[in-house]
Amino acid sequence: MNQKILLSGILLFAINKWAQHFMQVPHWFSSYVDDVMFLPLLLGSALWVQHKIVGIQFTFSKLQIWGTWAILSLVFEGFFPLLISTYTADVLDIFMYAFGALFFQIFQNH
């Protein structure tokens, strides 16, 4: 597991959140940055826990990575917009999640 990539992602996420509140960053840009970073941060954190806290060498299978992508895409872009009025379905979000899943699979999942 590449800890530097995970820590860089956490820092980038924090900078993006700071910029959303204190700078004039286009909403579409900050939203898509969040979407791309979501799965690398989620799965990277889970991988870090497995390696550092549980103490096992673990990697996610492609099925686990892309299954997580499919389930979260369905929940965040399908169910939540139907059930919660503040959520909006956006097909581009699904592609951003996929890009993040691919990034995780190539650069973090080892």
C-alpha cells in the first residue's frame, strides 16, 4: 500500500474543502474532485487499517473494488436522490467514482 498517495489524497481533500468555503472555486470542479477522491480515500483507508492495525497483508480483488463502485453509485446516484430531496442524481458522478476506483486499483491496491 502506498501511504504517500493516501496521505496526499487526504491533504488534497482537505484543501478542496477549505477552498470551497474560502475561495471562489467553481461548484462543478469541487464536486467532481470530491467524487474522484471518494473511493481512493475510502478503500485506501480500509487497506491502511488492514495493513497497520489488523496486521495482515491484504489487497482488494477487482470484484471488490468494482462491486464497491457499483453499490455506492447506485446508492448515491439512485436511491438517495429518490429518497432525500437534498440529493441530486448526476450521471457524471458515476464516471468520477469509476475514475477514482481505477486510480485506486492501479496506484494504491498493493
